[in-house]
Amino acid sequence: MPGMLKIIFGNLFKKRATRLYPFEKRAPFENARGSMDFAHMENCIFCNLCAKNCPPKAITVDRANKRNALDPLRCIQCGVCAEACPKKVIEMRGQYNEPCYAKRTHVAAQVVKCAQTPPEQK
Amino acid sequence: MVKSTITFGPQHPVFPEPIQFILKVVDEKVVLAEPQIGYVHRGIEKAFELNDPKDNIFLAERICGICPAPHTTAYVRGVESLMGIEAPPRAKYIRTIMNELNRIHSHILWAGLLGDAIGFESYFMQTWNYREKVLDAIEKISGHRVTYAMNAIGGVRRDMTNEQLRGLEKTMDYVESSLENIEDVMKDYTIKKRTQGIGILTEEEARRDGAVGPTARASGISQDLRTSGYDAYGDLKFEPVVVNNCDSYGRFAVRWQELKQSIDLIRQCIVKMPSGEILTKSNNPMNGEAISRVEAPRGELFYYIKGNGSKKLERVKVRTPTFANIIPTVTMLSKGCQVADVSVIVLSMDPCISCTER
């Protein structure tokens, strides 16, 4: 009985053991592999190494249109593409993908910068 | 005597995985049990032949959701022996740590499921709460809770920093103290009543039926592949846990002591962790046959790998510990146990059907 009372009073003043999940989300760990992201598309050279190394073949590289596409439902978050990328375009984000209703591919396009900036007009 | 038939499973409240037992019952006593498997066959062995050997690591990882570390370790060790290379010492230690963390979380999960089968729900909640801390430790090291993706052909993919090792030590302290909190369950009257003397598998029967892992060790057979000294186990000091109870309680006791042994092994690994490279790169052709055996949480895991010198493997055969333990379970069931004890007996051998059928 005394042991039980200790547990009862302990539980009254303890922090909650559970988390109200959809409202309170735990911060991801430092090197967690939640989802894959084409984070630095401006550096991409469209070498196709990510698509070649991807185990489930979830990445397609379109060199002509300067676009990379990821099928998030095929992706297994292994991080091989991030390791293979020579320009460190791909990053693994800690946060997991949200649940979704439709199967959509994520397309990341490279924004082409003009080689010459127009001179400022006075 | 009227014999009636009861089909137990494949979907049953206490079975975490789909296995069916057709029980021939006289009154309340089981006189014969027939196992039926094949509900979750996914054709993974064929997929091994179609993929690149490097990608197969991730496939091997997905054979079993509870023990991805032993599956990938067995696969990469087989491919490494085909290529004629060896992983560097630091990689071997990291593999050992991942395997032991895997064993800890698998045994805690099993303890919770046994509590659930007996009807001890709060025990189930407590054990799974402690298991969550082990999964967090795994996620901090590998980046994922379930699919670690740590092993690579010739070593491991990620190194462990000193901070991670210190964090792991703290987690081990926490797990050890929390296991002490719930250790009294072993002495509980109800648990003993439900497990002691139930599901008896004698030493001769275990040898005859080819039991492996904790099921064999609970029947007094000192059989632990880790003593063969693969990976870093050769450098670590440990003795296989053997119990002579031969019943469900013995299998509980073996797993409980193995939890403590695994914590001790991880601590030894942290102390003895060598420095240096973690990956040996090689492009050697894969020619010939290789056999690789690893001690998974449930017992001996066996991989047969055949290469023909081309870029893809010719054949990969997996034999999982649960497959070896199904026949001993039938022996345990067919000895005239009560229908109410079937779930505890089947769970006491820790079935993992998804990896048995692949």
C-alpha cells in the first residue's frame, strides 16, 4: 500500500508521459532521415548519379528541362542519393512526410539565372 | 471421445503476425496442431536476383521489421566473403552495437507481447515505453527508428561520434534501471501460473526438431552463434545464457537475461571501440558460393548467396530462425495443452512470420 501511494502521488505531479501528437510534434533528431529534399537545386549539374544509385528508382532526372522529380511514395529514405550527390544538392530532412490523399511526384526545377544582369538605369 | 477442430489464427487478437494453427481438440485439450503458413509471402528471394547487390541491402532490411540489423549483417557478410574483402575493425564494432540494440528492442517488444497474451496490459504498456527509448537511441545513431540502413558492403555507412557513444551509454543506464523496475514480474504468481510447466520442450525434442536461439537455450542447449566470434564478438567477453526449465517460463527467463547481456556487450563495445576507417571499397567480382550465419534475436539466421561473376547475384536463400522454431512449437502444442495456453506457447517462441515467408 505505501508503495502504491508513492506511485499515485508521484503520477499526480509528474510531467505527462504522452504527447498530444498532431498538435505537439517532437523535434526530429540531428541526423534523422525523415524525407528527401532537393534543397540546393541551383547547384545541380544533372549528372544522374542520384537516380542511378537510388535503390527503389524513385528519382528521375530531366536534363533537357533542368528538372528533377521524386516519387515520395517509392522513396525509402535511405539517404543513398544524398551520399552520391557530388554537389550536395540533396539533403535529408528530419521531418517525416505528411500523409497525403493523392500520389503526386515532387518536381524540383532549376531556376536559370541570367548571365548578364541589366545595367542600372539612372 | 469426440475430436473437434479449431482454427486458431491467422488473424487473432493475441497473434501479432499471421500464422494459422489447426488444432484438433478433445474436450479442452489440444492433441494435434497443424501449422499453416503462406499468408505474407512477398517473393523477396526472387527480387534479390533482379536487383543490384548494393541495393539488395535495403531489400534484406525489409524482410523483417523487427530485426533489420541481423538480416543486413548476414547479407553483407556473405557478399563480402564472395568478394574476398573484410570490414575494418571499427565497422565491425558499429555492426555489433546495432545488432545488440536490435536484440534489446526485440526482446523488450516480445516481453510486452507476452504480457498482452497473458492479459497483463499495463506490463505491455511499460515495456513498450522503455523500448521507445531504445528506438530513440537507434534513431540518433542511424537516422531511422526501424530501417537503420547502417550496413554497406565492406563496412558501415555512418560513423559514430564520441557524443553518440556517450548518449548510448546513458540510454543503456536508463534501460538497465527501468528493466530493474519491472523485474518483479518474473516472480509474479499469475505469470508463473501461466508459463511454468506449460509448453514443455525437452532437450532431446529440441535437438530432434532443430530448435534455435532462445527456444533452444531454454531447453538446456548451449547454442549461440555469437560464440563463433563473427564481427566484434570475438573480442567481447560473454557466455551464452542457458536455462534448464524447458518451458515457457524458461524462454522468458532466457530473454530477460539476454537483455542484460546485450546491455553489457554494448558497454564493452563502447569501451573497446577502435578508431580508423569504416568502409573497405572493392569492385571484386562476385563468383562462387557463400554461407553466412548470424545470431538474430530469435536464433540462427542463415543466408546462402551464389554469384556467377556477373553484376547480379544468381541466388540468395534465406532461412530465418522462426522457420526452424515452428516444428518445436508444434511439438509443444501437441502434448495436450489447454486451448487457452496456445497463444502463450506460440508467443513464447517469438514468431516472426513476415521474415519466415519473405
